[in-house]
Amino acid sequence: MSSAFVIKSARIEALSIVLKDGNVNTLNADLQTNAANLSQFQNMPFLLDVHLLPDPWGLDIKEVVRCFAACHIKIIGVRHIEADYAAKVAQYDLAFSLLSKEKEPAAVLPKTEPQAAGQTQVQQEQVERLKNQVLQLKQQLQQAEQAHAQVQALQQEVQQLKEHRQPESEQPQPKQPVQRNLPTSSPTIIMDKPVRSGQQVYAEGGDVICTALVSQGAEIIADGNIHIYAPFRGRALAGASGDKNARIFIHSMQGQLVSIAGIYRVFDKELPASLHGKSVVVSLDGGKLNITALSGIS
């Protein structure tokens, strides 16, 4: 009777995570901070390298693996310079890899032994893939820095506009009947024509309401709220004077950047299907931007 399975040699591409701090709270905080950059490594196999920890024997491996799993980082094994550590790892149904004391590799790659030309080519492709991933991370960082510089420049421009604006007391006032006990409201700008690329709309001390397309490269700025009842593909900065309670309401979200009170988010990739092209509201909660779909609005 033939066997139901056979065992053959295989090589897999894997990276290592060198753990420098075994505190679960610290690890969770770092994972949350770097969640965006880690998304490209989702469901890839990783080895957890614990040889740099001051007390690897006291590490809660189960909790650490759970923390990484919450970010879709798959830990398939643990490695250490002490062979006795294998007994601790075995309790968690993980593989164990003994790390040589002579050399600490920067990443887990197939061993460079004399191999056939085909295997060497595979290794070169793996190295190139890792180089491309590093290049992508650098490009994302550069885009984030550029967006931050744009937000700062826009805030400075808003401040300059306010400083150079003639005080109302110095402006000629038309004679008109005195009206008392009337409700006052902040100035609101209504844009019923498309805002083209390169155009900028700013409402000092008030809101902006757009009922037409906001093109890519266009900027909508308001000290108050921003309402866009049309496709939005540009940049929107609400609460430009520091109002953290400002909101951005968008009928069809396809934008490049949103910001409230200087806290911004850049969209260099398409939003999830649940938000892209949908009606959303952008708000600020404890220094973090929230983008929420508006149910019941198509």
C-alpha cells in the first residue's frame, strides 16, 4: 500500500525579528506605531530572535506571538544561541533554530552554500525582492515628509493671510441702520463651481461648502468645518487655526490628504472599498484622525 504522504526538502523565504525588549506593553505600542509599514509583511513567515534579551527565559512567548499575530505577522519559530532554549520553545508548538555565536545575520535567508545555478538565481531574486521592499519604505517615508512640509507651508500661509489682513476697525464701514439682538454666524464660503488643480479656497474664521468637484491638486482650507457634496480628489485642511473639534464631510472620498488642526493623513494608495468613493466624515480624537463612513448616504 502506497504512503499518503512523502517528505522532501524545501526552502522558504523568511525574515527574523530581533527582539530587544520583552515587555509586552512596549511591544504593542511599537507595533501600533509601525502598523502601516508592517502591512506589507502580512502573512510572511518570521523567526523570533531572542538572543539579545537580558532574560530570554522569562519571556512570555505565547503573548509575544499573539501581539505579532494581531498585526498579521506570522511567527513560525524561535531562535537563540543556547540549545537548551529549545525545551522552552517546544511548549508553544513552535520550531527552534540554534543561532551561531560567531555571526549574527541581518536577515534570515537561505544558507549560502555551493549550489546549482538555479538555486543561486532564486537567492538573488530574494535579495532583490528585499531591496525593493526597503526602497518602497524609503519612498513612503519621503512622501510622508513631503506631506508634512506641505501642511506646515499651508499653515504658515494661512497665518500670513491673517497678519496682513487689514483690521476691521481700519476698513471703511458703510452707513447702515443699527440692528440689535440679531444672531451672528461665522463667515461661510460656498463654492458651486469646480475647484481646479492648483486652486486654493480659504475660509478665515468659518466653513467651506463645496457643491462641485474638487480636483486633484486643489486645496480647501477652513478655520472651521469643510463640507464637500461632490467627488473630492484634492486636499482638505479643516480647523486651520487649531480647532480640534472641526470636521470634514465628504460625499465621495477619493482625496490626496485630509488634515484637522495640523494632524494630517496622506493617501498614497487607494482607500479600502468600504471608504473609497463613499460618504465619510473625518474627525480628530485624541491626536488621531478618524475616517468613518456615513451610513444612509449614497
